[in-house]
Amino acid sequence: MLNDLLSLAQESTPEKRHQLVEHVTELFVRGANSYQTEEIALFNTVLESMLPSMEPEQKKAISEQLAPIDDTSHKVAYELAREEIDIARPMLTSSNALKTEDILRLAKTMGQGHLLAISKRQHLEAKVTDVLLERGESPVKQSVAANAGAEFSDWGSRLLIKLAEQDEKIRDAMMERADITESDYDKLINQMPEAQQAKIRKLRQENETLIQDLFHKASKVVASSKLERKATRINAKVTLKEIRAGQRSLSKAITQLSLSNNLFDICFLLAEMAGLEQKYVTNVMVRYDSTGVAVLCRAMGVENADYTALCKARAMHNKQPQSTAENWANDYQSLSDRDARRLLSFMKIRLQTLEGQAA
């Protein structure tokens, strides 16, 4: 491999240099998880030296290929992130080779397209979101509000709540977050048209009893539920990793586990994906009603047919008639995605409040 790289590096024609970049990038991406430190350093050195002479199309291609590779050279990642937006976007959106300081510097100096790409990163510290909210136009602000991995300063939260008065997209996004206060949630509701206010308050009131039960009884319910992991070919932790990587559907995984009556692992997956403690998910899973589990599943995008499979498994576990499972499945179809996400967010906010009061 080293001889091949050295041989290609000695060629001076544009075609050969192009070939070298493609060859090095392909080798790097293919074996990034197995190469030794010295080999990774060689790949990065070659790419760094070739970067100034690359054509835009090739820069765009390697940006897309190298953005998911954590061992990509910091220099390569940063230089590509400063290019025109079509080249920079993959690095700005997903590269872990860029540090917070790099992202902050880019957010302070680059244009709206770059800011929008940054706003979609999996995690954003509050000092970065402050800059995005200060410099970004409406699409950037809306994207920041909708990014579940974005942290907000007190100033950032106040600004977004204020902007939500005139921007419905920001209001809808903020109402699906679990990192705002109950007071802010009430302010957002007050900004809605009256009919929507009445609907969301009614849904919230109906779920308050469930939330109180979850907080006060979850541990006891879990202890007495006798919910056990069933023998299955599905490895829940591997499945979770695949779901997060977009390689597998949570909805279909729930059907597979339901067919094995493995409610234990379904609770694990739903808890991890929803950001709830597993004891709370176990509680809603073994209850004799469907309200809590329906909210969780709809908010997580579980499709009707897959939820029906879960209903049958729940009814069997609870020794309830299958007609009950059918009623649960029918009720599920009337629950909208948006209402479910809002109810889940409020559930998390309320549980955090109750936990704080009890501490």
C-alpha cells in the first residue's frame, strides 16, 4: 500500500494527482477503523498536500466521504469546512474532526448557508447556538430550535420564546423540546390560536394523572411487573446502535420483538430513543390502558401496523382480551405525530420538575 501511494505521489500530471486523491480516500474510508496511527497519519499527510490543487468537484466528493471519519485530519476538515457551501456542508453538519472552537469560529465568520449547515450538527454547545441565533436569518433560527441536540443559554431560550410569537415553526419546534421550563411551555401555549390552546391544554390535563402515577409509582410497578427479557435473536443494544445510525427502523424492531413477546427490550429501545428513564417506560408498558405507550410510540414514529403488533403483545402479557388490543390500535390512529411529540415533551418537563421538587 505504501509503495502504491509513493509511486502515485511521484506523478505530476493532474490526472495522476486526481487518481492519487481518489485512491488514498478510498483506502482511508475502507479501513479507517483498523489502520495503525502511522498509516492514518500517512493518508492525512497526502490529502493535506493534495488539497490546494484539487478541483471543486473532487473536494466535494472527499468532503462527503471523510465527514463521517473521526480520524480525518483536522486541517483537511477545517479547510473543507471553509469552502463554498456545497463542499463545506458535510463537514459542517457531521464531522467530529472539527472541535467546538472551530465551529464557533466558522459560525462567527461564514455566511448563512454555512450557519444553516452548522445548525444541523448532532450536538451544539450554548455558546455556538448563541452565535447562530445572533447572526442567523429565520431558516437558521428555525433549524436551531428544531435541533434536539442544541443547548441554549438563558439568553438563547428567551430569544426563541420571543421569536415564537411571530414564527409558528419556532413555536412548534420549541413545544417539542424537553429542555424548557413549564413556565416557557405555558408561554408557548398562550401564543397559539385559541382553538389550539384549548386542545393542547385538554391533552395536557388528561395526561397529568398519568405523569403523577409515573413519578410516584414507577419503581413499585417495575418491581412487581415481572417483565422479563425473552429469548430472541435480536440483540437490543446492537439494534439500538443500528437505529441511531439510520440502518434499522425502530418501528420494525418493535414488531419483531412483539412477535417474541419481548416487552422488556421494547421498553429499553423506547426509553433510549425517547430520552426517558426505563422505569417510566416499563410503567406505561404494563398499565391496563394505552395512553402512555401510545404517546411514546407515536412520538417515536412507530407505524400503525407495528403498534398493533405491540398492542397484541401487551394484551397477552396483561391477560387482557384481544378486543382490547384492537381498541388500542384503533385509538392510535387518531393520535397525531405532532400532539404526541408535544405530550412527550411535556411529560419529560413535568417529570423533571417533580424530580427536582423531590430532591
